[in-house]
Amino acid sequence: MSNLKEQFLGFYNTPVLFDELYTLKQFSFEKIDTSNLEIENIRIDTKLPLGKRVEYFFEHYLNLSNRYEVLKKNIQIIKNKNTLGELDFIVFDKKENCFKHVELIYKYYFYDARLEKELDRYIGPNKNDTLVRKLTKLKDKQLPLLFKDSTKEYLEGIDLTNLKQEVCYKANIYLPFYEKNLQIKFQDSIRGYYIGFDDFQNDITFKKCSFYFPHRYDWVIFEVQNQEFISYEEALLEIEFFHKHNKSPLVWVNNNKTIYQLFISFWH
């Protein structure tokens, strides 16, 4: 895919969400030299969902790093023909001289200030995912999988007495369109805004704008270049199509002054 380099750079440049949260420790995502980036050896099935695609980008990052060595990846733990779960990556950290089990997470969240607790306010664009739900799953299910008896046979050569568990948790956060100055816990991860369809239709300023709907694979890209934007009327038809399938589309909005990312929510 021609955008593969830009997708990798978008993943690479997405900030990690936290240092430590829910007792989860963040993976040390150090800078690498991307000036002469080669991505030809990244082979990705075009049908993979975004969450799986970024695993290839993370592996490529690890291979480019001087600090980490990839030992195992996507380890399915099977017991009596039943899949108990999967371990994303086992790496060796040359700087800390230890093994690491790393779970990779790449998310998009709306910030819903109507909810009382701060961590409850981060909700996926299609309302089927939340930050708290994912943190809980990592803490209670995904990380403990490493220590189950059924897992040991898959970790030959790995010294579990010299192993740390970390998460590489990257996320993109979108504020309510009319509350752009909100101060939130994860300020560095703000990427854009979201708006409900009714508010979008009732705000006449959008009628003078043009719009570009990126493929979901290109959501990770930080900039748009040489893309064909469509009119407000055409955008309405696109939005209605997504909303019929309970999907909140991401669009780039050009108001003739700036170009910014905006989700059109089907549930607000």
C-alpha cells in the first residue's frame, strides 16, 4: 500500500498514553532514526483490522531499535484445543538486560465530559470500547496469562525469573467540538474533535467546508497530502451511510484556514 510509510510514521509518532496506570507499566518507546526509513519488508494482509496492522508497525520499530530484540510474537496459548488467549510480544531489552512481555494497544477515544469519573470518560467512537474496560482486561486477564501452567511450554528459552511485563499503550483522543479547551488527564494524546450528527447538520459553518474521508487504515496518518476533498452535500451522504451501520466516521475538515480531524458520532 502506497501509504504504508506514512501509516508507520503515524503509529510511531502517536504518544504513549501514560507512564503507569492500573499498576500497568508503560513500555519505553524510545526515538529511532526515521530519516531513511525503509518499509518494503513490512508485509501486511490487506484485510487485517487496524489493531492487527499496528502490530506489524510495532515489530518493525523493534527491529529498527538498537535496544530490543524480538524473540516471540502473537503466541496463541492453547489448552485441550481451546484458545486461552494470546501474548503479543516477548522481547529482550538489552539496556535493562532482561526479557519483557509486551502487550500492544492502539486506540481511539472520545472524551465524554458528562461522565463523573475521569477514566470513565474515554469511550471508543462506536461506543463498544472504553479505556477502563481495556485496562481491566489487561490487568486481570491478558497479563496474568503469562503465568498460567499452559503457557510455560510456549516460552522455552525465556527466563521467567528475569522478565518484566509492560504495555505499549498508544491512543488518540478527541474532544467535544464545542469544548476544545478542555484540560484532560492525557493532554498530549489529543488529536482532534467529535460532534453529533444533529449538531453537525445544524452548524452552518460546516456548509462552507470541504471534507475528506480517509480509509480506516489511514486514520493513523497525521497529515493529509494531495487528497481529493468533497462538498458538504456529498459528505452528508457518506456520513449517513456510516451511521446506518452504527459507525462514527473520521473526516478531515478543510475550512479554508485549517485542516483538522473530526469524528461524526452516530450516538451523540
